[in-house]
Amino acid sequence: MSRGKRYNGEAKLNMKKVLAVVVALLVIVMFVFVIYKLVTNGKGERMTNNYYFTSFQDNKYGVINNKGQEVIAPSYQEYIVIPNNRTDIFLCTYDVDYSNNTYKTKALNSKNEEVFTDYENIEPIANYDSNNIISYEQNAIKVQKNGKYGIINIEGREILPCEYDDLYSLKNTNNSILVEKDEKIGLVDSTGKVIIEPQYKEIRGLGTDYTSGYIVITEDNLYGIVDCNNQKVLDTKYQDIKSLTDNGIYVVKENNNWELVQRNGEVTFSDGLKNVKDVLGLKNGNVIIQNTNNKVGVISNTGETILNTVYDDIKFAFVDSYIIEQNGKYGIAKRNDEIVLNPTYTTINYIQTADIIEASEDGITSNLLNNNLETKLTGIVTEINTSRGYIKVRQDNENKYYNFRFEERSEKDINTSNTLFLDKQNDKYGYVDKDGKVVVDYQYDDATEQNEYGYAAVQKDGKWGAINEKGEEIVNPQYDFSNNINIDFIGEWHLGSVDSNATYYTK
């Protein structure tokens, strides 16, 4: 899915605004990973094909490509959605009447030709993750014909017939699209394959990955589980089922008691959950529970107490380690309530794919800890790139790179496709090539690293401009970006918004 948030390969943070945004680092991480995938081949090599981005000028929206060339002139009042940046399909909304809540839609290609004209309406299939960051299906588009809805792929081939009353993404679950028919809910995947026929009152995801399966709820409010191949896992006979799984074990409520059951419905653990108000987590055979006083603790699946129910919140971290919350502060505890990291932090996050802890006391500067809870790095974390295995940290007013073993790496090690590399001498910034030869003289007061499209932002006398991949100044420093969170250019166009719902470039 095409997402809109910041991380892999993002422009350098404007330090004047960093106080307001660093606390949202985990949200930011998710965006950049997707942007990186969109504009590179996943190996750090710059792609040469056209990529497309929404533009904004004179209060109208249009489209540009990654060369900064105007593809669709800014002429639409509403935001243009580009479901797949690699494909020239642009979904436009026009003739909007807010008083009657009516509008028209159409799809255009890069020649400004209308395509997919057989349908009454053409709309992106939007989704929101747990942080309310919007995303769009890259290869599936919602269409309407004769008042009914179906799906076409990005080439315009119908992959789901127009026979449904409505369809929309299952929130926070990939490759999962809900369909409504005769007031019943079913589910299809992004290829149009029907996974669950419309027969339920509600369908929920068991996790963010569709392969985890789905919770299905009948009109009688009975819960069951169906997997992604439409195979029944648990019969629809339970009062509730939690979106928690652990090696084929599920948390269910039956006869007003929580239980752990296997795929065949066999109860593996029940007695220790009889007086539990809620079950909040399940991992490695341990269960996060909440008592009637809303305090949280951990027990094993045999009923052994791991952490007493005295905490405001608990999340899993390293094996046998737990992030705990007490009085609005976070720390880490181990078995028998052994506090191994005092709860003095405003945020603590466990990045599982990197197996590291990020902890911050002020919401700005973070400590990065290994699984021995040793502080290995301190600085302003601007990127944790799990696909390429590096961390980007702002230290001493400089960007530095480290791998997940906390070994320092250079920008050249990370951004192997770049033609220019940011360098600093005598408090001025310039650029060198991969051999260290100066390409851009040390003349700028501030600057960003080269982005995936070959452009970099440069500052002189408090104003920002841009250079291209040859180091040529294509926008003389003229913009005041003191109120911008991110600074980035594509040709003469600069990033105008990082709103998760409407990222665009303007000039």
C-alpha cells in the first residue's frame, strides 16, 4: 500500500521544529520505510523510471514527476490521489457540492487523458493504521457501475464484479477489503479474491498482517475465527475474542471467563483468568492481564505470576523484559517485579525488528539500548531503517549513521546511489563525490543530504533553495522554512505538507 509519512531517505529535520515532532518518531518511522520502497528498488539504488507526486499551486492540485516536471497542471480544488507512485493513474475529484455532499470522480493518465470511463465513480481504497496514517491500495481501485461497487486493478481490469452495496479497507490490516451485500459483511483481498462471503455482522483483523486471520461476528454477537484461506479456525460460539495470537493460541471469552484455546478449540489455560477483567497481550507463553481496578500485570500460561497487577500499562519488550508505565512514566521490569530501568522516561519503544529499545526522558533526545539494556547511543533519532539495517541519529548538530550493532557507518556506506555527499568545513556546508572530491564549495549555512531523486536543499542567510545531482543550484535560496518540519525538493518544487492525509509539493 502507498503510505504517507516520513522515514527512509527523508530530508533533514529543521531543528527549530524538532521539539514538536520527535515524540512521534514511531509514526514517522512507518512513513519513510514506504517512501523508500516507492522510490528505490529496495537495495538503496536510485530508480530511473518516472514517479509521480501530488503538486499544489494557487490553491489548486496537480501532478509532477520525480524530475520536477509538471504532468497535470494544478487545476483541481480537491487533493489528487496517486494510489501507486510508479504508475501514471491519478484519481481526481471535481464538481464538489458540499451542501448536498455530492461530487464526481475520474481517473487521468500522464497525458491528461481520462481513463476507465466505463464507471460512474472511481475512488482510491483508503486505509488507516493504528496511528491514523492513511494509505491506499496500490493495485486496487474502487469503482461503481449501476449503483453497485466492485474493484479494478491499476491497469483497469475488473478483478471484482460491481455487485456490492459498498466496499472499504479493513482498518489496520493489509490486503483486506470489506464488502457489504444485503446488510451482511464479507471480505476480499486486493486481487479481488473472495475470502469470506458476505454473511457476518462484523469482521475484524487478528493482526496487521492478513495471514493472521480474522475475527468474525454473527448477528447474535457470537465470535469465531476464520483464516485467510476461508478455513474456520474457531467456531462462532464465543462471547468475545481478542486480537492476540501466540503460536496458534487464541484468547477467547466463554461463560464470562477468559480462556486460552488452541486452533481446535481445546482449552489450554483457564483457571488463572477467571477473575481477570481483560487480557491485553499474549507472547512467549505469557499473558498481560488487567484486574478490576484497571491495574496491569503478567502471568504465565500456567498461572504463575510474572509481574504483579500494580502497573498502569505493560508492553512486551525483549524476552522476559517488559515496558512498564507508572504515573505517566515508563521503565523496564523483569520477572518478580525487578525494575531494571527506572520509570523516568516519557517514552519507551521496543523496535522488535532491530531488537533495540529507544527511550527518551524529554521527548527529544533518545537513548538507544541493546538487549542487555546497555545505552549504546544517545542523540535525536531521525530514522530507524529496519529494511536496510541502520539508524540515523542527530549528534553534535550532525547526522550520523550506525548499524544495529551500533557500529558507525558513513553516508556513503548507506546511500550508495548518491552522487553527492554532504560535508562540512569551517562551519559551512558543501558536497563531495564518492571519492571525496569537492563538487559544491563550502558556502552554505545549512543543507540536507541528497534525496532519492537527486536533489538536496541548501540554506544561505536564512533562506532555502535547491541543487540537483550535479551540484548545480536550480533554486536560489529564497524560501523561509522556519515553520516547516521537513525540507525537501523535487526540482523547483518543495515539500509543502507532511500531513498523513495530504502530502504534496509546491512552489
